[in-house]
Amino acid sequence: MSAPARRGFASDNASGIHPEALAAIAAVNSGHAFGYGHDPYTRAVEERLADAFGGAAGVFLAFNGSGANVVGLRAACRPWEAVICADTAHLNVDEGGAPERIGGIKLLSVEGEHGKLTPALVEPLIARIGDEHAVQPRVLSITQATELGTVYTTDELRALAALAHDHGLLLHVDGARLANAAVTLGLDLHGASTGCGVDLLSLGGTKNGLLAGEAIVVMRAELTEPLRYLRKQSLQLASKMRFLAAQFDALLSDSLWQRSAAHANAMATRLADAVGRLEGVRITRPVQANAVFAVVPPAVTRALLQQFDFYVWDEAAGEVRWMCSWDTTEEDVEAFVAALRECLLARR
Amino acid sequence: MSAPARRGFASDNASGIHPEALAAIAAVNSGHAFGYGHDPYTRAVEERLADAFGGAAGVFLAFNGSGANVVGLRAACRPWEAVICADTAHLNVDEGGAPERIGGIKLLSVEGEHGKLTPALVEPLIARIGDEHAVQPRVLSITQATELGTVYTTDELRALAALAHDHGLLLHVDGARLANAAVTLGLDLHGASTGCGVDLLSLGGTKNGLLAGEAIVVMRAELTEPLRYLRKQSLQLASKMRFLAAQFDALLSDSLWQRSAAHANAMATRLADAVGRLEGVRITRPVQANAVFAVVPPAVTRALLQQFDFYVWDEAAGEVRWMCSWDTTEEDVEAFVAALRECLLARR
Amino acid sequence: MSAPARRGFASDNASGIHPEALAAIAAVNSGHAFGYGHDPYTRAVEERLADAFGGAAGVFLAFNGSGANVVGLRAACRPWEAVICADTAHLNVDEGGAPERIGGIKLLSVEGEHGKLTPALVEPLIARIGDEHAVQPRVLSITQATELGTVYTTDELRALAALAHDHGLLLHVDGARLANAAVTLGLDLHGASTGCGVDLLSLGGTKNGLLAGEAIVVMRAELTEPLRYLRKQSLQLASKMRFLAAQFDALLSDSLWQRSAAHANAMATRLADAVGRLEGVRITRPVQANAVFAVVPPAVTRALLQQFDFYVWDEAAGEVRWMCSWDTTEEDVEAFVAALRECLLARR
Amino acid sequence: MSAPARRGFASDNASGIHPEALAAIAAVNSGHAFGYGHDPYTRAVEERLADAFGGAAGVFLAFNGSGANVVGLRAACRPWEAVICADTAHLNVDEGGAPERIGGIKLLSVEGEHGKLTPALVEPLIARIGDEHAVQPRVLSITQATELGTVYTTDELRALAALAHDHGLLLHVDGARLANAAVTLGLDLHGASTGCGVDLLSLGGTKNGLLAGEAIVVMRAELTEPLRYLRKQSLQLASKMRFLAAQFDALLSDSLWQRSAAHANAMATRLADAVGRLEGVRITRPVQANAVFAVVPPAVTRALLQQFDFYVWDEAAGEVRWMCSWDTTEEDVEAFVAALRECLLARR
């Protein structure tokens, strides 16, 4: 098998493995190590990640983002407890019903603003406390950066954490793209999440350049025992864990996470700047991370999809998503903008 | 991070990645490819695997063995249907309750003979058909090679398949070590499983030298749609699927699966031959794949564990498990036998 | 223990057992009968109910309404399939998360109009068909009469059934108060539900005067086997089933269901007419069944609750619910209206 | 509908409602009362039941026995925790997979002795503590009286409680026939269960003469909040709760529970004495409660089933179960024995 030639803006998981991550895998590939995380690599990277989040109570590596989210929320919720999230949350729309079927968790979703929640949106859902006929809100889950390419400021995070904590809820972050958010905020991973009161998070590695790998980071000591059992039970415990560990070690070395995310964000900005000037293109969301959302005429979208992969986000609205990655090049952006320009002109 | 120096007989998943599998990952690591299996690598390897199993109806790559088992059984069972398995089945004792909690499936377990079931053992469990107070048996699940290092002959497989099919059940194989069984039987993967009437199986890649990767192989067309949804919902759908595909492609190339399994089996035979001659060691299970089970005096076990990793299988009985892998060397075996001999002598 | 003196408008389940239903229980209370529905009473009433719904494929008696709903929906949905419902549906807000935790079913809720859905509201939720990342809509569930006291016309039912069937969905009715709706429409139970294309329904007995008892009625033969197993597994299979059967037999005899529902509806109309004329009271929902919703000044609500039981529906809006029952008397209504008038006057 | 003429020994739930229980229902059947247990009857009987069990921390009325068991065990177990029980436990063989599918709980079953467990049988199952690959035993569940008509002595209960508590487990009792056991032991309900260290139990009402009704009794205060939510979520919360309460009130009044159980037990003893003397009948289990198990020639069983209802317990062994109830009469016993004698003679 040989590598694909096609390039595009479909998703940050359409990119391959960052060379430094692949090298890290190769570097630990000899000899024997106990499986399931009982090896020195895993223990070391768990500590390193705990430190990176300002002293987390526990770190649990997992295979993928849906897995990290579902395991984390299963640990947080008793059977009658619910999770508040935005209607656009990955949890709510892209995990195949796993929160409900695998976790048994009811999601209480509310329409966000460009994927973001505010205390005013959340508060009405914290209701009917003590009434056994209603699920009891236990977790407020947000996405940082959001599925719509926006980023919570630290003030916004703190306000949501305060609301959650005032009502005895935990604040959970789906951080599949936490690196991109941190870069936008000019902060480290802790600063963009746990430093503002986040209790539990899924840290994405895959979209940040790993082969596969996410980390559940938890600030609450009482959740570490549940997480250990639930990761296994939820089918997210890798046997050859050292290779997940090595990848995260690479991510934390020489700020790889930051370099990759900064590049992806920069490419998105570049793309947005270029397409924003084109007649017939309307940027629909603040471009704060590595995604550009835009409305384009349907015929243009169809023509452009012949040359580049990307997703139609909202068929009815004609909204598309263009996602940049650690390996998106300036040439990619330029070629794409040129093609888009051509398609727009051809349409007149 | 650098590779571990320690060697042992803890598990075939204590070994690393076969160089050919790692090379295959690197070979597809450039450019962009749609995620979640919608890429040409995955499609190609799905076909190749389907062919290797005599024309499977569907092939679904997954992260790990518990995942492949649970997804497969979820697809096969309606909510009131049960799975018959041996008491020693991985499903029953090593998946953290996932079949029950994640799959909602009751396991009807029966004591096997060195990990193997027979029609006579299974038939009494196919009972109370049509009685809504009792779960209804739907799947007979066996492990090939078993958790106790034994291998079903093709006659034994055919007899179990006949029993299952006569009662309208499916025959499922947990094939985490199917390669080892096939080598023992002198057959290909199909011959050691689906060729004898197996309807659904989990094909192990990880223990056969991959970083991570298993394949759900299904012979029944009606299960392909459920498997597609349930793999995603059960948190087993990888985004950068091409890297799982590339590993399986390597496994099927130049018979890598066979070379690796044959080597592991040969090392186990060599080990069994050597330790079987030592006074104070009693081999407890037929050595038919890559595992050696033995009873050794507890003090010897304790001393030996200082030097080599392995698992105590049954504390009360003093039974231990020594597992060989694709990368176990003759030197490993010799060093281990020498150490065991010394520990036995020291004990007199 | 002796009967309570207090009367009110809290719920139709705050009333006791209709004397005819209690007499029916007593009438079958001697001798022995096989449990779990294998008795002649149950078989007879199952047939009688099937006839009442125009020839249902199956009828399954259950303990309570949440049970009937969850069992019915479990039978209809495969693990990755979802149920569309109104945000105010009992399923969504009053079943303690049972659809999700017990059924594993994701509810796709949408804001209704006085508790009712329309094709225009539902259609956008029938999306992403075939995409394994998203749950697949399988059932459209509505409530007849709704939780807000409104009733679907037969045209409205037919339009929703057509939409559902066009997309391969089933139309489910939570008919906890189907009797009330049928009376409003001047139709029999079939006419107000299955006659208009409903595939699956929960028929309420408890709120219509039974001690306890609901019936799952299904028009699709392929769901009868699942329903039989799932009723048992979902903890809804009564052992002394003849007493549930006898109650439903009473309900169908001399149109008890109709007499009771007509009376309750009439009392609600009377109540609405009377309070609608009072200054300071605003009726908020069309009064089409046995419930009256109104906005009343909070101080009045507080004062009135000293004398009569009823529920505050929406604290923030000051909206209350007054529910009439088969045993609500004209005197109850008059006393209540008088008390309300007094509370309103006292407030000036 | 009129009452059935047929009599038999099928089950204690083939009997109807004890007249005192039915009278109690009628006595509270007027006026309005809040639903779902928020009424004075329920509160009173909860207290009365708590007292009857030596000061229980909580009492929760439920619809049926499977429901009471599943709700109780759900409250006790976190998602990775398991329940140890006898292979013959109702939980394990007669609840349609509800513990696994509804509760998500793996049952660790072990072959009992006439339905009873001993510390020696249980202890080996308390293993692999702290190993996330294995479910963690949390509850030891026994049945008192057992499904095989035997009764645990108080010494046996205390020994099991001690074992459970020493390992941090809870002792749960399925007390569908606790009344029968208490009568056998000459103790009150507390003495035969919670007085010996039982932490959590299902108290059967239905088999003891109620229309329907069971009570979950819990000695651990920390389980009362979970039980409240889980009863609702598990579809076991009755709306017109006062009628369940009234029945339990009757059961506790003038020792109705005791009178009924004593009568049933006496009839079983009488039956066992009579049939035990017949040639061709072999009593197979100690007759300690209200059940008689016997081996009878299959042809005799077939002939006898023409006249009386009862269950074949073990087809292969020719073992049948004859169950006596509160309403079994001496005439029933005599007629049955006479018929059995005739069938035996006819067979020669």
C-alpha cells in the first residue's frame, strides 16, 4: 500500500501521523512491557500529562474521542443523572447514540451560539432537583474548541465553571481540539481548561497529529477508581499501551501539540482571509481555531467537491466546513482558494 | 523514551509491533484520506480479509479484542437473547463485565475441558425456548485457540457448528489467537474457523504483532448493517482507519500472520519440552498453540517472577501461564529454562 | 386505613378506582389461574382490546404508563435507532431517564405547539439516514391527548402517520389519556388512534379509573414476539394478570372508558368556562380534554394550594395545571372556583 | 367475567387476593390522594414496614418481585460491580435477563445445595479484587425461602452475612417468600432476614396473598436516595400507590402475613406427608416452606396434569413442583393425593 495523493479540508483526522509521533512509536518498539498500562512509559506520560494540567488527579489514555467522552461521563454520572450540552455537541450528534445506549445517560441539549453555551442558556436546564420523575443534571459538558470552530475565553470558562459548581455539577470539556483552543488563547493546556475550573476532560491527540490516542484527565480524586474500571468496561483499554503513551510523550515534547495546533490555526486564518474576500462566499462563524465555516452556492460546492474533500455541514443552508490540520500547507490553501475562485466565476 | 530491556512470558501483547506492520503504517503516512474507513486502504483490506475467510459478508476493523467480541455479539443478539460460552472465556472473565453492561447480554457459561466446549456440554443450555421468563440462547461462542492454549480440531468445530445451526444459533469465535490455531491445524484462517461453519468471529491482530487492531468477520449478510452502526456506537470506530488497514494488509502479506504465529507456537513447544523434563514442574494443559500452563511450587514461582514477567493463572492450584510471542527468541526460552532450573534446585 | 377526605385537581391519578373496575377485580377473585397472562381472562380481554383497535396484532397488559411506553419503544427500536417526540412528552420529561437508561434509546425532541407535533416540526429531524455517526430515527411518538390537554384531530394524526410511513418510521402514541381524546373527537378508541395509522400505542387505564393497568397495543405482527420478551424483561409482566385483565374488561363493558372520560372532560370544560371569566386568570392552552392550564398570580396559587391539591406547571410563568377525573364532581368544581374567586379578591 | 373453577398447585401466584387485602383496597377507595407515594397511607405503611424490619433505613413499594430485585441490586452496584447468587436463583433463571439488560449487572452464579449457598461455595467467587479486567463482587444475593422450598437457618444467614461484610459486600435477600421462611423459623420477618445481617431485601406480597405488591427494604441509609430514583427509572413506581400501601397494611394487620404463610406451609407438609408414602413418588428436596418437589414417572405426570395445574421443574429428571398457597385447602390436598394415587396405580 502506498500513501494517498489526494489532499483536502475534510477533517483534521484526514491527515496522517506527525513524524515525531511516529518516531516515538518506533523508539519504544522493542523488548517486552506489561500490557494495559502497567508499563513505565504509560506511568511516566500519565504523570507528565497530570503535570501539564496543573496536577490532575488522574490521567487515562483511551483509543478515541467518543470513547474518552463516554468513559468520562459514565464515571461522573449515577444512573439517574444527566449531562447538559449544546445541541451541536459531538456527544449529542456524532457519537451514534453511545452516551445514551452505552452510558445510559440522558443528554439535556440546548441551542448554543456558534457551538458555545452561556450561563443564561444553561441555568434553566438545572431544574426539578430532587424530583425522581426527572433526570438530575450532574455534568455541564462543553467543547473547547467547539465543533463550530469557536473558542471559549477564560472568562467564559470560569463563568460556566462557577455556575456548574454552584449547583453541584461538574464541568466537563470535550477537548478533541483543546490544543487549537489553547493556541488561540495564548495559554497552555491547563490555562485553556482545568485552570479555569474544568473538572474532567477529554484531551484529543488524534486530531493533533497522533495515529490514535486521547486522554481522559480528571481533577477529582473520587473519579479515578470509576475511570479505571469504566475505561476497561467501555472497551477503551489498549493492551499495547506503551504506544499510546509514546505518542502523548511526543506531543508534550518540544511543544509538538502547540506547534501543530498553531500551524493548523494559522492555515485556517489564512484560508478565511482569502475566501472571505471572494464574492459569493460568506463566512458564517467566527474563525477562532482551525475550522472555517462558510455559505457557498450549492453548485459551487458540488464543483469544488470534485477537486477537494470537505464536508457539507448544513445542506439546507448551503453551509460547508473547511478544516485545516497540522499538515495543511500554504500551497494547499492557495490551490483551494484558486479552485474556489474558479468555481465561483464559472457559475456566473 | 527508549525501549524496555526486560523480556518475559507474560503475554503475547507484551511484545511490540512487528517491523513489517510498523513499516506498513509508515508507508501510508502521507497525504489525506477520509476518516472512519471511507478510504481506499480500508476498502482494499476489507476485501482481502473477506477473501481470506472464504468470502465473508462483511469485515469491520476495530481497536481491540474485547471491542470486537462485544460488537459482534451485540449485532447477533436481540435484547432477550443470550450467549453460551466456556467459563474460562475471555468474554466471561476478562472483559470487565462489558458483555453484560455494554451489550446487555447474559452469558450462559459452562465448565469447559481445558477451555474447550463440546456439544454434550452445550446442549443442556439450549433450553426453555419460547419461555419469556428465560433468556433465549442465540449464540454459541468459543475461543480458537482457547485461553488455555488448546485448539479445536476441524471436526470439533464442525460438530459445534452443526449443534448451533440445528438449534438456530450462530457460532461465534473469539479468534484473538486464531492465527496460532490455524498454524497448529496446518490450515489457513478460513480453514480453522469459517470453513467449518463459524458465522461470526473476532480476528486478533494485536497478539499477532500489530500495534493494535482486530477484525470482526461475519458470514451472514444480515448482520452487516447492525455491525456498521454498533461498531461506531460501541466506541470501536477509528478515525484514522487507514493505519489499522495498513497493519492488516501487512499481516496478510507474505503470510506474516503465519510466520509470526508459527514462531510463537514453536517457542511454546520448545519451552514445554524443556520444562516438562524438569522435576517439580507439571505441564497442566495440552500445549497446542503458544501458551504453556504448568504447576510449579509457589516459592519457585515467586523467585522466578523476580527475573521474568509471567502470570499466575490459579493462585490456589499453583498454576502459572507462560506465553510465547512472535518475538520470543530461542535465547529467551533457554534463559528462562535455566532460571527455572536454578530456582527449582535452590528450593530443595 | 380509611379513605382520604381531601379533594383536588392534582392529577387524574389522584382519584381512586372506579367502582365497576373494583367490582370486576372482586368478581374473578376465587379459584386458581395460571400466572403471567396464561389464563382465560387475559386471553379474552386481549382479544377484546385487539378488536377495539380494529384488529390489533397484539395486546400486552402492563403495570404503568412509563412501562408501557418503554416496552413498546424497546420493541420498535434497534440499538442505534431513535425516537422523535415533543419536548413536553412524558417520555422526555417524566420517566426518570428510563427511555435512555432502560431502553438505551436516544430521544430527538422538538418544541411542540401546546404539546402537539406537526409534519413541519418533525421532518427536519429525519436526517442523516445511513450515517453511522448519527442515531437513526425509527419512531415518531406523540401523546393523545397531550400532556398539555390538547387533542390531535384525525387529519393531524393521518398527516403524521403519512410522514412517518413515508420515511419508514412507526407512529407511536402515548395514550395515557387516549379515552379523553376519543371522547373529544366523538370517536371510539380505534378512531382516535390506530384508525388513523398509529402502529403502536400505550393505552392508559390507570388515569381512566383503574387501580393500575395499561395496555400496549400493536398493529405490526413482527413486534409481538419482541413485546412478549421485553415486557417480562422490562419488569412489566404481572403474575396475577387476571386482575389487570378484569379491570380492562370492565373498562370495555358498557363503555365505562367513555363514560369516565366524558365526565372528566365535561368537568374540565365546566371548570375552564368558570375560571375563564375570572379577572386575573388566563387560560393558556386550548381545553380539549380533561386538563385546564392557566396563569394565575403566584400569591393566589399559594393561597389556593392551602385548600386544593394541584400542580404548578411552570414556576417562572406562573402557569398551573388543574386536572379533572372520572370522579370530579360538579361540587368539586364549584367549590374550587369559589375558592379561587376568593383568593383573587383577597389579593386586590 | 367470573372466577375460575380450576384448582391446582402451579404456584402461589395462581391464587387470588386474600379477602382482607381486597377489603383494604376498598377501604381507601374514595377521595383524592397525591400519586407516586406522596400520600399518608404510603408514608404510614413505609414506617410500619421499617419497624417490622427492626428499623429499616428505607422502604420502597414496587409492583413485582423481579422489579424489587432489580431495583435493589441496581442501587447497590456501581457499573463494574457484580452479584453472587445461586444458579437456581430467580434472578439468574427467571427474570428474562433483566439483571443484565436492565441493570447491567453480571451475576456470578454457583451451584447451590437445594437452592442454598454456603460461605464455602461463595468465598472462591470473591476474587480478583482491584483487577479492572474482572467485575468486582459487591452483593451476595440469596433467596429466603429458596426457589427449591428450603429455608436458611439464622445461623446460616449470619454466617453468610459475616462473610459478605468481611469482604465489604452487602447481603441481599430475595424474599418473595420471606413470610414462609419466617413461619418455618418461628420468627418475625426481621428475625428471618435483617435481624441476621441482611442489608437489602425484596419482601414478597403477591405470593403471600396480595393482588400485586412487593417492598424493597434497605438497612443502609446511603442507598435510600438511589432507590428512590431507580424505582422510578426502573418502571416500578405506581401512581395510585395508596392501593399498594393498603395491601401491605393489611398484610401487617392481625398477622395476616403469618396466617397465610403458616397455612401454605402446613398444606405443603400435609401434601408431602401424604405423597411421600406413595410408591413411585420420591420427595427430592427438604420440605421447609410451601413447596414440594418430587420425582414421579413421566406418564403419571402427564396424566395428573390433565386434572391439576403444576410445573415440571426438570424435564430430564422427571422432577415436578407442587406449590401450596394461602388458599390451598385440605380438600385440595386430598383430591390431589387421591388423583396421584390413581394415576400411579393405573400405570402398573
